[in-house]
Amino acid sequence: MSLTAIDAHHHLWDLSRREQSWLAGPETAPIRRDFTVSDLAGAVAGTGIGRTVLVQVLADIAETEEFLALGDTCDLLAAVVGWADLTSPRLAEDLQRLREGRGGHLLAGIRHLVQSEPDPGWLTRTDVIAGLRTVASQHLTYDLLVRPRQLPAAIAAVRAVPELTFVLDHAGKPPIASGSLLAWASLLGELAAEPNVFCKLSGLVTEADPQTWTVDGLRPYAEVVLDAFGASRVMFGSDWPVCLLADSYDRVWTAARELTAGLSGAERDAVFGGSATRAYQLEGRRP
């Protein structure tokens, strides 16, 4: 790589500050502890990653404020993808307040946990589309966290707001564990045909069987992503510490390098830095 590598998707949490109810089940017991910036620095050590994008965990604007303030003290954090209520009539004011607060210059995008919405068409609601247009007016990106059944609505939303840059998280969560590919790949190709969408090569190890996953098992899905979007619109994300449910940070990083080994040097530079820099406008974001 000729560029400083970027991890475009990871999380942090402090259980003493904010409850993480999604960690209550036995399957998440291995990550039911605090994960701090110090832990992150230790995880990326030796990988070549020099900057990261911190992504919201909860539908809580106070969490976003804390993440922005934290980023203001840590050069490793290049940007924050936070949360704000897309359906609120005060969305523009909320976003402005975030940007005027401590670390507000690091706010690069907004995300909602759409994967948890019972309505598969949530993204096409009139109030949501209005919120997405407000996000675009603030020159922010929008991260799409959806499951395959929600991809049709994601496609419709992307087409409805062409002025907004979208970033698809975790490649739309393909059903790797079941071995299914064709239906997801068709929808992904349709989404990728829209020029205002990027895609994260992230989260694949936990969509596979966390106990038995292999690089070869991930390869067909990674190839679909790279063929559909092209390296210039694909970015690496670790999904740490969630990825620890399947394997270590080092192993996830190594797997991503193996999955992109057939790309040119320039293409790999895009996946491991250039695409995230463009999508999240990282150049000059830090003062």
C-alpha cells in the first residue's frame, strides 16, 4: 500500500456510561466488556492502519456527542458516523448542534439501525426520505445498515435522494452461513448501479459461521462486491469489536488482504484508504 490504511468501520463502548442491551444474550458474552480507544490502538498495531472511522452503536444522540468529543482527543479517529433521528422535524437543528459541539468537525455521516426495523420498507417512508435529504443538505453521508430483505427499499431510497452519498455497511449482510448468494448478489448489483453508493467490505466473518469460516468461503461474496462496485467504491472495515465473535482483528485484517490480493496496487489503495477518504471526505477533516 502506498497510502496510510483506514479502517472504515469499528465501534467503541463503555458499559459504565451506557447500557448495551443488545449484548445481553449468551452469543455476545465474549464482547460484553468495555472497548476503549486504547484497546483499538492495540488491535490495529502492526497492521498499517493509521486512521479509523468510529460508527454509532445506539440510537442515542448523546452517544454521538461523546464519540465526537472523544475523537477530538485522539488522532487515530479520523471521523465519526453518528446517529440522529431521521424522522424528527428538528433534524437539521440536531445536526447543526452536533457540528458546533466539541469534535463536531469529525462528524462525517449518520446511520440508523434499519436492520432492526420491522417494516422492510422503512427507508422509503416519506419522513425518512425527507430526513435523508436533510442529511444531504448538511454534506454528510448516510450509512445503510440493512439485511437482504431491506435492499429493495435501500435501492428506492438511493434513487430518491441522488444528491446524497450512501455507504452500504457489511455488504448488505449476505447470507454466507447458509451458502445463499444469487438473490443477494442480484440486489447488490442493482444497488451498485447507482453511482452515489459505496460499499464496505466488512462484517463478513460474522455473517458466515463464526466457528468455521474460511477465506475461501468468503471469497465468492467479496468477488460479488468488488465486481459490482469496483475497487474505487469499496472500503475495508473491521467491524471490531463485533468481529471478535468470529476471530481476532489481525485475522480479519489478513483475510481482507487475501481477498483483495488479485487487485492492482492502486485498487488496493482504494479499498484500504482511498474509497473511505472520498466517501467520508476525510481530507482536511482534522484541523
